[in-house]
Amino acid sequence: MNDLFALVDCNNFYVSCERVFNPALKHRPVVVLSNNDGCIIARSEEAKAIGIRMGQPVFECRPLIARHGVRVYSSNYSLYGDISRRIMDVLHLSCPEVETYSIDEAFLNLAGLPDSPRDFCRDLRGRIKKWVGVPVSVGIAPSKTLAKAAARVAKKDPGLQGVLDIRSRTDEVLASTGVEDVWGIGRRYARLLRRHGIRTALDLSRVDDGWARRNLTITGLRTVTELRGTSCIPLEDARETSKTIICSRSFGRKVYRIDELSEAAAAYTARAAETRRAQGSAASFLQVMLVEFPFNEGFPATRIASANIPVATAYTPELIGYAKALLARVYRRGPAYRKTGVMLAGIVPRGRLQMNLFHPCHEGPKQLALMEAMDGINSRWGRGTIGFAAAGFERPWWMRQAKKSPRFTTSWADLPRVKA
């Protein structure tokens, strides 16, 4: 049986999520901002048309925003994450093999489905739009790399109505795709390829295997083979457990006091530990990072402290204790700080912890039950429903989100009101 994949890619995902609960935004220029409302990370097609660039600082766009009535929103990750989950649920209901690739992308295995691939994907696209409200584009191809290229074209060409089966026009699509836009080719390899006269995906598909292996390694050769229509990257049933978890945010204002920094470190540690438990793993290494404002003098810009944990754990109170102790080691009174972060590493499965003769394990049955109860409550009623006092209550250091829309689907207080 020949391999056949589809990539489902949500169009302007963050903007589309904002439009689901605010239909007045349709056909209007809309942008979504990064943490602390600093840069533009999502744009509607109308915003792109007036010249707003991806990653552009918002202060540079203020004249355009005012002139064209652009609607500006802070990132609302609770809303985006929940809508992403709904889309993935629709995909799993419609197709037996699905790989969630990112918050707004998923690969499907179309091999063996009874319907025509194009008809199936058009029906699926309509179902997602009707049930969730988010428009998607779909690329169909015999390999995942080609499916990515097809979805990119389907998103840009209105005549395709959101679906492209690349098998009927492979060379045309590859010839119009710059080598830097090929999935798996980063900036360094793109520069190398262009120096050798390889400018498009079609050029890359025609390079010699030996040259590809020598210059792009075996991973690059796999990409070349995928561009030729031979599948080398299988569908994954589940994302591989990450080897590290990093939770870090810039503050919404300057922070000087260690008590506020400790609240931030505790909050980020709790979030990272929750992610570890969700993946069924524990951490045996913790690192805390503290970043000053760049204009401070007499102090290094970034301070880092780390510790090995004798018995790997995902028990939040124990991890918070380590984080606060490490923060006290790197904190210096005087400078203004703009960011802190926590990294958990040394990951092991929770069911196979190596005990330590000289250090007791602090994660017994009661602690496991407590963490399970907390995770269950926060999963059902929304993240942050219950938490640890060490993470603070008012959180004046929290990032700026002055233009954040309501959490329509994850907060009882933000449910839309309908007046009849």
C-alpha cells in the first residue's frame, strides 16, 4: 500500500481563535501580540495586506494600527489551547491515525481510507469550520515533507479552496517553494544550499544522494528523499517525551525584590512539574535562571544556579523548595530584573525511580494522591483554579496582557452572555 499523508494547518490560528467568539472581527485587520504585548506574533490576511510584519514590535506599527483600525489582542493561551484540543478531537473522530505536530498542525494517515483523499479532506475541512469555527488548509502528499509544502500552497491560493493534492503538480509546487521554506531545512543549511546554486525545493530534490549525505547529514538526505515522494518520516502516535521542560516569562514591570522573584520561580516550577506529571515522568535536575535588565552595570546580565535532585520527583512542593533555594543563591539586591525561568531535566519515567540510600523519597502515596487531585481539579475547572501559596496571589510581576480577550471556554466567569 502506498503511503499518503495529509497536513491539516489552521489558518492564522491565534487570529482565527479570536474571531470564533467575535464575528465582528471578520474581514477586519487583526493582530495578536507576544508575551508582555511586545511583538506581533499572528496577523490576519487583512493585517498582512497593509504591511504589518510578523515579529514586528508593536510600537513600530502604531501609525498603521491607528490609520486602518487594526484590532489588537494580547495572547490568550487558555483559549487557543482549548480550541486546538477541540480541533484535534475532530481529527481523531474522523481519521484513525493522527499525529499532533503543534498547537495548530496535525498529520493524518490517509492510506486505506475508502473515500477519495481530496473529497475526504474537503469534508473534514468543512466539519472543522462548522463544529469549531476555525478555517484550515490541507496538503495531501505521499510524504510528510511534501504535505507541508502542499498545505503552504493551499493556504495561499484561494482557488484551491483550502485543499491541495500535490501529486498532480509536484514539480510546479516545488519550483515555487524556496529552499529555506522546506520543512527541516534551517537557515544555516539554506545559506549553504544557495551558495551551491540550490534555490528551490525542486533543485534540492534533484541533488545527488552522496552530496546530500556529505553536506546535509543523514537527516538532510531524508528530506531530499521525502521531496522525491518517498516517505522516510513515519507518523508518530504520540509526541516523544521531552528531555527538558523550560518555563520562563518576562515580567510585566521591573522587579527588584526577592519575594516577588520567589513567587515567579514557584509559579513556573509548579507549571513545569504539572507538565512532567502529565507526561508520566519525573525530574532529577533543576535549574533557575535570573535575567537583569541590559542597562544594569557591575553585574552579569544572566545568573544561573542548578542542583541535582537525589531522587527524581514531580512533587511540586519539593521542586519549589529547590527552586527557591537556588534563586536565593543567584539573587543580588540592587539590580532590576526582567525575567526568571525554571528548567527541569534529568527526566525518568515515574514508575522507575532510582531510590537513594542516603536521601528519602518525598513522593509517597499521600503526595501522589494530592498531586493527582490538584491536576484533576485544574484540568476540569481551568488552570490555576487551585495552586500553591508560594506562587503568590496578586502577582504584580505577571506579564502585561492589557488587551486580552475573555477565556470563553475555560473560565466560568468569562462565559459569553446571551440576551434574548
